[in-house]
Amino acid sequence: MIQVNFTTFERDPDTREWIELPVAQLLADGDDVSISGPHADWINPDLAIVDPETAQRVTRADGAERWARLQPFAYRSGDLNIKVTEVAAVEPVAASFHYSTAG
Amino acid sequence: MNIDSQIAAVKAAQGALPGERHMLGEAFFGSPAPTSSPGMNTTMQLELAGGAIVFHKPFSGVDVANAIAFRQTDETPPLHEAVAWRLAAALGSPWQEIVAPCVLRDYAGEDGSLSLQASGWPRDAAPTLNPTWCLPAAFFDSLIAQQDRHDGNWRWNGERLTLIDHGYAFALSGAFVNYSDFVVARHAHGAAALCTEERDALTRLLADADLLGMARFLLSDRARALADRARLMLQRGEILHLGEF
């Protein structure tokens, strides 16, 4: 299972320290993808991402876990931080949107 | 491919606008945000002394494989970030208001692009449905040959649109396009025809042998491609189609 955590950083106006805030968590397991978190709607489940190794567009239908690993290549602006990890099965942290390419 | 002269030309031109002066002149405050996105283009989130949040993308931090997949080079993405803003600023309103300001500046000894944080959130379709925002965004993306304008690459704050991430732009003929959502939306709305201010902007661009500076800021083949697109748009009287670079 591939877990992708999306976060953003804001400055604390008092301490002027960076605060990391959760945006969404994407879990890809087999053909299934779930996206949860306070801004789950910011993550596009139908986004095609260019795989730098093949220069091909990759969608969820090409393999949910492969697509999940490519998420950092889709967001280059710097205001979304993306961490991809391979994990054992976990439950989504909150109510989530589920997407499946299984027939 | 050496882009030193293009970088020098951009640096010589920037700083005239008030927002640019802040981005060039203010010191960085504190440390960058402890970003946790390994493996992609290196981007540092920073605060300027005046409180503005900015993003620094060093030339040395480009993900080369990804850049080449888009037929960019190992250095053009930060340059193109800055040139997109230079073009928007040269064309003036309304394009200047919808593109995130960007300059070339070094941070911690690394030269790169420095973009101002846009307000708002991603993935809101509202600006694609509103001609006030969709028309200029589509015109701009068509002109700059934007290769990856998906719904994560703009911000909408409920009142205004800001286009972000112009690293993969100024494409050459035959280059890859992943998304150009505003171009697609404008065609889908049957609004591809150029309006008067768009014709005037293209005419102004082409009337200047220096392409309003773009001929110095871009590699020569990409500057010629920009002029070719502008001429084609004028000839047809409408924006180009998706991926028509």
C-alpha cells in the first residue's frame, strides 16, 4: 500500500515559526484509492501525471499504486508538500472519498 | 545548453515594478519551511522580511528527467517561471494581475526563481466558468505554450485567479502537453475568438523586434516559437488549440 501525505506550511504570526498543517492523505491499495483529510477535495483523483522515466501520462487506471508514487511530480509550486511512503495496511484517518478502477 | 545570457537579461530587466522591488530587495527572514517532498524539483518556502511568503526554485534543483520528459532542459524551468511573469508584466492588464510575480534571485548561494505565494486554493472550477478569468488565462497559456495547467496549478480565493507554476511553458513545436484547462474551457465555451485587447497585445508584441524583451529572455528557438504562436493567433483571430505549440 502506498500512502501519500499532503501538507502545507504556514507561519505562526506570534512565534514566526513554520507550522505544518495537514491537507490530505491518499492511500492506494491495489486498484483502490481513498483520499481523506481536511482538504481532500484539493487532490484530484483523475489527474494524469507525466512519468519522468517513460514520458507517458499515467492515470489511476494505469495502476493506483504507480499513480500514487508519481504524485510529487504533479505539484511543483512548493505550497503543497508531498511525502510518499510504502506502508502496511492502514485505516484512513477520517471519512474519505473512495475511487476504484476495478471492474 | 547555456542560458547565462538569458538569466543576465532577465536580471537586468527586473526590479522596475513595486512588487519586484520587494522580492529583490528584502532580506529573507529565518529558515525555510522544513519541506518534506524529496525527489522532486527542490523548492524552498521562505518568508521575506516584510512578511511575504515566497518560493525559491534553484536552477540546480530541477528534476532533470521530468524536465526532459516535457522537452525542457535541465535549467529552463526556473528561467521560464520568471519569463512568464516578465511577459505578463510587459503585456499589462489583465494578464499582469493573474500571474504570480516572479524574479530571479539567489538564496543561500543558489540562483533560481523566486515566486510570490498566491492566495486561495487549488481545484476550484469557478474561474474556468467565468469569462473575466477564463479568457485572459486561456489567452496567456496559449501564448506561452503552457504544458501543464491542471487544476492544481492555479489558485482561486473566491474573488480572483492566480496562475502559478510556469516552469513547463514556452514549449517548442511537438512538445508534450499534459493539461491546459483554460484553453480547453475557452474553446468549449465557444469563446476562442480574440478580443480587441488581445489583438492589441499580440500586435504590440510582434511590432517590437525584441518581442518586448522576450527575445533576450528566452533561448532563440523558444523566442521564435513565441512569435510564431502570436502570428498564428492573429492570423486565425483566435487562441490556439490544446497542445498547438
